[in-house]
Amino acid sequence: MELTHAVVLTGGIATGKSTAAEMFVRWGWTVIDADVIAHTVLDDVTDEVGTRFGAEVIRNGRIDRTALGTIVFTNTAKRRELEALVHPLIREEIIRQAVSEEAKGIPYLIDIPLFYERQTYPIKRVALVYAPRDIQIRRLMTRSGLDKAEARMRLKAQMDIEAKRARATWVIDNSGDRMQLMRECERVRKLILDSFSI
């Protein structure tokens, strides 16, 4: 089924997608957050993750996401193994929540970081939160304490931000400060509403 009122909110690592999502929530929009759903799903499969990826990724009975991230961002086969385990469960929950939102007949956002990489959602409208690669690297190093090589490796695990930009319906430019991001979100919010003739 096509999700006719859904708008995907996507981006890349350290582009500011979560901050943009918060702004839309403040304006009263519903945001279905794939990352929040992923955390719940991971908690549900803790034992299986420990079996597949080793005891070192489990701490106090919960998944140590930093340790797991180190494994999956440096090993493509392991990343694909994790994705095969959790993505079907994440998608099922996103679709369940989206069907409920569709009944309201108004636009809503689905925050999907890997929308273009997975291509598994029947959604036509996409708002991309954008920052150039050099800014992504700088922010990722500052935010996560990674060195430049580690930051580049994490970015390499996703589609290049410029390729995403070329495919997006709308681009929210977050190459500046928070005020610029707010103005950009407001601009794109109006464009989204216009596209639905609201």
C-alpha cells in the first residue's frame, strides 16, 4: 500500500536530522522515528545479538550500542547480518504506525535514516536534511569523539549525501547554525503543506 500522507525525513550521519525532526514536532507534526523503533527492536533481540556478535556487545543485560557500532561500521558482512535481523522488524512497526496516521488524512513525517539505502517504503515525498560531507565529518568527530578515519568510515557505510540530495523532493540545508536550520525547516514545512494543498 502507498502511504499517501507520509513524508520521509532523511539525511546522513551528523546532518542534523534529529534536530529538524524536533522542530517539526514543536509545530505539532507527528514524527514516526525509525531510530526509536530500532532501539526497541534491538532490546527485543538482545540475546540473539549477543549470540551473533559476541558477549562484548552486551553490558548489564543490554546491548552496548557503541561496541556493536564499532563492529558493524568496520565489517560490511556483520552490518548486513544485523540489518537482516532488525530491519524487517523495524519496517513492520513503522508501517503499523503509519497506517494509523494515514487514517487522519493529514501529512506526517517518517524519520528514516537509511531510506535511500534500503528502498523498502512506498513513499514518494522526501525531505532531506543536508550538510556537506566536510561538515558531516567535523560534526561527527566532535559529537562522537571519533578520529577523522573513523568518521569517514561511518559515512562510507551510507549513500553519499550529494547523491541523496539529487533524489530528494525537498532539501533542508543545515550547513549553518540552528537559526538557519529553523528557517529551512519552516520553508520546507510550507512547501510540504502546499504539495498537499493544505
